[in-house]
Amino acid sequence: MPHEVGHNGIMRAAQFNTVTKKITVNRIPIPSCKPHEILIKNKCASLCHSDLMLFWDSTAEPATTEDVTIGHENTGVVVEVGSKTTGFSVGDKVGCLGCSYACYKCEACKIHNLLCQEGTGLMHGFSTAGHFADYSVSDYRNAMVLPDGIDMVSAAPLFCAGVTAYHAVDQCDLEKGQWVAVIGCGGLGHLGIQYAKAMGYRVVAIDISDAQLSNARSLGADLIYNSMVDSTYLEKIKEKTQGGCHAAIVFSAALAAYEQAPKCLRVNGLMMIVGIPPKNLSISALDILLGRYRIKGASSGTPDRMSAAIYFSHDNKINPHMTTFKDLDDIHEIVDLMSKGQNAGRFAIVWE
């Protein structure tokens, strides 16, 4: 059984109130561990850009409770296992994907657990409690034991940002030496650059921030362009890549990024969708029909594809850039900084 935090099994949790639209740090009971769950004493929880959708009333699914603990990226130590849980023991160091309680067996679950045909999949931080808390629970089928020697703090963002960026690059199905454009070099994009270089691809980094681009260069990007400053960057890309990139991964959530992405591509190149813009995309059906370019999407995926990304990250020393805080009350500063776009990587709370 877990030891107590505070008195009478009480812990602290950063929660979003769906009525007031504000975050408060509340004292609530430590969650009980149900049969298919593991109870985790958190080491690190990091904030994802998609978490902000909850606050912005964007495309995220609504929370089902008035107060919901935020966050869907975490690492921690197992302190209790449910009666129907297998493969985990107290003391295991673990990380979790974002969606729990799906059936994990149906055809739809092989694509994404939020599409579960039983309709039971719930997203941590949105429709079920997240991980910005001293303790949190996860469906054991949605978690994995961390590789030996991995840093638990830097591993936390890998369970959304890392898994997403890894699969976005991997599913472009490129050959070594081919060109991939990384559009948006922040929280996801800076990982995408690292994965692309580790897989042997040549990288064009595109952003509107010189600081982000300088960081992209340090991570190995072969070409960097500020699309807001350089009006001829598309022509330069076509010239340098001898016809255009073989793939363009849009990590940015800006509609302008999606409008420009196809122009970076050679004929029949792939536009990989990752960033979620505030409005639906406008796509030319004729362009797709003619094969001018192709479209594909990649997300954080399923537990079946989780370990490949985590082990690849560990084996290739791929780490997210992080700014860490040591108190849950810092969540207000974290949200403010991320809302203003003042992040080159991830913001996280770390528990001692």
C-alpha cells in the first residue's frame, strides 16, 4: 500500500475547473487502485501543448467532472498494483501513454485507443484524472517499465511528445539520405529533428523563431529557415534539395504552417500531420488526386508501439529540452509561459 502524503491519505493535485476555467492546486484523497490499475508515486509530470486545449476550449474532448487533474505525460514509481494487473511490481519505474481504460483488443484500438469500439478509452487530464499530482493511476496496459539507466525526468515527455515525434518521423518511410522538413521546432519539433538525424535523414528546419532555429542547428539540422523573415525560403529549399523534400512533418499548430508545407515538397512528397490547428485544414482534392503530394497523420499511438519509441530514444541518447519546477504551485507559471509560446522544449514538475 502507498504511504500517506500529508494526513489521512491526502495528496496535492493541480486541477482544472471546467466551470471557472481556472487551475487550482487542491488537496484531494490519494486515488484507490482498481483491478486493472497501477498506482504511481510521480517523479515527473510535463505539460503538453494539447493540454492547453482544455483551457482554450479548442478541439479537445471535454472533461466529465467539474475538477479534473491535468496532464498526460509522466514517470514515477509503482507503489501498488491492482488485483488483475500483470507485468508490474511495486518499485518498478514506469511511464504511461495518455489514454487509459480502452479494451486494447479491438480493430480500432490497433490504431488509437481513443477510437476503441467499446467507447471506454479515456484521456488522462481530460476525461479522467491526469498526472500533475503526487500520486496518479493508469491502466496497466497503458504503461511500461522504463529501460534500465534511463533518466526518469527527461523520460516523462517521451510518453507523448517523444512517442508522437518518433512515429511521425518513422512513418514517413524514408530512405537514408532523403530530405525531411521539420516545420515547427519547439516542444515536438526539436525531438523530431533528433529522431530524423538518428534515422539517417537530412533535415530542413523551419520556424519563425531564430532561437528555435539556432537550437535546431545545434541538434543537427542541415538547413534552417525563418519562414517569417526569409521570403525566398521555399525557392531555396527546392534548390538545395534538388526538387523539394521527400516529406514535411508539421509539428506546428499554425494554419499558415499547413498552408506552406506542401510547397516544401517534391512531387508525391508526404505531408505528415501532427500539430492540431484551431480550425480545420483546407485541402485541394485535385492536388491529392493528381499525386502532387500525399497526406498522412501520426499521433502518440498505442501501447503496442510505445516501447519502440522509448528504447530508440534511450539507445540514441535523444532527450527533450526541459525547464523543470519543483512545486505544483508553479503550474500557473508553466501554463502562462506555454500559452505565450515561450518554450523551446517541455515544462515539467519534478518531485524529489
